Amino acid sequence: MAEKDYYKILGVSPKASKDDIHKAYRKLAKKYHPDRNKGSDVAQERFKEISQAYNVLSKPEKRKKYDELRNMQQHGGMGGAGFEDFFSSGRTRTHSGSADFSDASFSDIFSSIFGEGRSAGPGYGTRERGRDVRSRITIAFEKAVKGGKVSVRVPRRSECVRCGGTGAAPGTRSDICPSCGGRGRTASGRGNFSISQACQQCLGRGRIIHNPCSICHGNGSTDVEADIDVDIPAGIEDGQKLRLKGMGGEGSAGGETGDLILEVGVGKHPRFTRNGLDLYGKVEVSMVEAVLGTEKEVDVIDGRVKLKIPPGVQPGRKLRLKGKGGRAKDGRRGDHYVEVKVKIPEKLTEKQVELIKKFDAANQ
């Protein structure tokens, strides 16, 4: 095909089930996602193609239109009754009669339906990028320190399942907007100066909806919640933001999908606090252990290690365990600091009191 073959792009058969298409898309999107191929224009372009293909083939109505056009090109191109039959259903009809496609190329028709150009063409609105979706997630302390995958539920703007994105109630019609001719935008100005803006009559949709969909109320899209896997980089700080390209709201008329921006909150740990890559904990020793010194097992982020308590350690002193703190994306490790807490006995026997007094006198 001269045009993009969406089945080849996803590597599936034209008879593939919706499930097969979804699996193929997830596999390829994961492989070519911009976050995994930073700086690669080839991967970014491939990701866009995959997203476009999935946007059409995953939706029954769009897939049906695409299959009809694909078959027409493979069996005689633009001529023949098949082409006329396809456009006689009213999908390209204006209020004054059928639209004239006698001089249109297959590329023009393809673009008008699936939004492959700057504008989606007559009757299909302006191609626009989907909106960025913002959300906040809270992750465990250990996950922030070590990094890894987390599954989160986030809001997304998605095509309405009831009307298929048209905004019109199923079984009802919509007309091409007389003000913008279906482009979704109008231009005004004088001479060489012109201003383009969203059409006020159709609100940028390109069509006049007489009976809006009861679910999306004519918008063509609804807010839904989706479960996604997010890669958390090691050492992420509370309040930092992650941008996931192509995971936001769907674009209109085949426009690019927006991004998902996640603000990350880090949960508290029962034993540790954190400052950058350095972690902080505590260890309790008896008064005698503080005086004579000892060895204690203490918790660190990776398990437990032995810590030497030097003789005469003072309450509040922080002992350093080098390289036992958090991790950075480049492999660097922070340190773990253990604050010494000395437990003072609350009750002493008379003999203990006498011994302590003697000890104190000997140090005068």
C-alpha cells in the first residue's frame, strides 16, 4: 500500500482479534516508548506510528472504515462502485448534497477520516493534541530509595465508548458545521494578516450535533481510570514529577496523545528518615555498653549489618556506615547514619547507687 498499513505496523493479520491487536500494541509500545529510547528520533517516529495504528484498529467503527478504504485501494483504487458506495452513507454529506471527491487522492480521503494530516478534513474537526493529565501518587519509602516498578491507577481522557468519539447519540446524525465547513477552525483578518481560532458554532468539532451522547454530553470523550505500570527511578524525592509521554488524554481527529504527569509523594518509614541519598536510623545501647563499647546489629535499607559501638560513645552521636544508604540512577550509593541512644536505668538498687558514686569519685 502507498498509505500506511496499520496491520503491518502492529505486525498482525487483517483478521486479528481485538485482543491480538491490544497485545501487539502493548508489546511494541513498550519496546519503542520514548522513555526507553531517549534521543532516538527513529523510536519516537515508530512509537507515533504504533499509536496511530492502535487508535484506528482498536475501535470497531474506525477499523471498519479503514478496512473498506484498504480494500478499495487493493481492488481498483479510487474508481468503481465500491468507492461511491462507501461515501453514499452520509458520512461525507453536506446540507447541500454529497461532497465532491472526484479530484481527491486516496491519501486525501485517508487523511480526512483518520487524521493523518494537519487537519482531519471536511466533517471531522481539527486535529489536536490530547491534553496532559496530571495526577499524584504515593509510593513506599523503600521503592523511592531503590527504584522499581509500581502499578498505579490514574485518570485518563478516553474516547467515549457509547458514541465512539462522535459526540452524537448512537443512531442519530450530525451535520457538517456551516461556519467552518467541517474544519473546526475559522480565520478572520485583512490582507496578509489572518487569525485562526476554534469555530464558535461547533466549538471546534467540525460538526453540529443535534442529539448529544448521554454519556459524554457531546464531547466525544470521557474521564476513565486506568491501571498502568510506572518505572520509578532510584533516589526519587518527595514532590518530584515524572512525565510519561503518550499516556495522557487522546487527541482529537487523530491528533497526538497527551502526556501523563505524575507528582510523586514518598511514604514514611517506621525506622528510617532520609536526606538525599543518605539514610538515618537509631540504635539503643545500655549505659554500660556506651561506656565499654559493644557491637550491635542494626537495620539498613538492604537488611541488617553489624555496627561497632566505640567505648565512651556519647548520646546522640551519629555513626557512619559507608555505602549503605540509598541509590542513585547512575549507581552511586549514599551512607547510612546511626544515631546512638543511651538507655539510662530509671530504678537502681542501693548497691548500684553506691558503686556509681564510687565510680564518679574515682574520676574526680
